[in-house]
Amino acid sequence: MFRPIVVIPVYNHDIYLPTLVGEIVRMELPCLLVDDGSDIGCAAVIDALQARYPKQVAVVRHDMNQGKGAAVLSGFKRALSEGYTHGVQIDADGQHTITDMPLLVRLARENPTAMVTGQPIFDESVPLNRLYFRYLTHYMVSINTLTFHLRDAMCGFRVYPLAITLKLDERVHLGRRMDFDIDALVRLDWAGVPIVLQKTKVRYPVDGVSHFRLFADNARITKMHTHLFFGMLIRVPKLLFRRRTSTGTSA
């Protein structure tokens, strides 16, 4: 059985959210909005979307902000409890090409035990500091996984196999904030979950809302990379054997 649901972590992302949800509804996909402690204005937008699309849009609410990873995982737990098999994660800030969602869903249907993740193609709108940081993260992830296959570990446009991901989280407690995307990708790879890539265009809207905190989140991600590095060291034989016998897939 393959039963996907779109899970969107929302924290004061009211500018692009109505357009994003409208496109998802037109694709006839169910949608779960996780309100991660948004302000009154954004919460009202979320309520209006649920009222407009009562059969396709559901809401999970956090009383206070817990972080992107916590929001995504809350959505995944709710989705699994309602019988969904896969969570289609997409950020609410307008960066991702929503029309590529059917491509990711199709790949997930064809590879039900895999994680399908977007491989970003950036345009000229990407801030250089963001791009350099992504390159640095890619370098660290390549070390921590012993492969260059995982082209972008920070992409927030993915399809997760819910049961596999939540079982992993119970065991290792994945990152709850901006470290989630990287942590989940590396640890799923360590666990032997296939990682399938789909190229997708990414843009940075002029009026986009980002909650990435330059110093706090960079410090958190640096700490996470350090932990992952030492975790990689004890997995070297297993990872090298796997790299010799199989490779990932890209589209």
C-alpha cells in the first residue's frame, strides 16, 4: 500500500502558504499543516485554509515553537496514526517548485522503502552566504557518509517512509530544529535506507520568510556534524562495504 500525505511545517509563513496549499489540493493530495507556534495572523490563515478545504487539509498545533524538525516529526506521527505510509515534506517559504511534487511522489511509489529528496538547482536569487554554507555542509555530509551521492543535505522537499523514519527517531532522536534535514538524511543513509534524488529548481523569494538563525543554527549544525563524524568512524567498515556493493539513484 502506498498512501502519501503532504506535511508542511509552518511558523509564521503566511505569505506563500495559501498558494502552496491550493496547488496541493489541485493535485488531489491530502495535506497536514503543522503550526509550530505561529502568531495570531498566521494561525488565522491556517484556520481559513482548513475551513476552505475541510476534506483535504488537517492541522496539528504546537502551543509554542519547537523547531522545524519537531514540527515535521509531529506531522509524521499524526500521519502514521491515520494510516498514511509516506510523508511529503515541503517548506512553506515559497522556495520549492511545487509542480515537481508529482515527480517525487512517483519516485516514492516506485521505491517505497527509500527516502526521495530534492536535489536543488539554484537560480541567481540564492544568497552567496547560503550557497557557501550548503557547499560546506555537502562536504561534511560526504565525509560522514563516505559518498558524494548525497548532493544536498539541507533540501526541505522530500518524501519520507513514515514507519522507517519514526522508528529511527525513536532510537536516535533526530534533530528537532534546523539540523533535522541533515541529521535525518545521514542517519537514514547509515541505516541502509536508499536515497533517491530528484532535481528540482529552488529560488529565494525577495519577500520570503526564513527563520534560520545565523549563529545559533550554525552552531547547532556544527555540533551535529561533529557527532556524526564520530558516528561515521565506528561505521567505516560497514559503509565502505555498502559503497562497494551498491550506489544510490538519481533522476
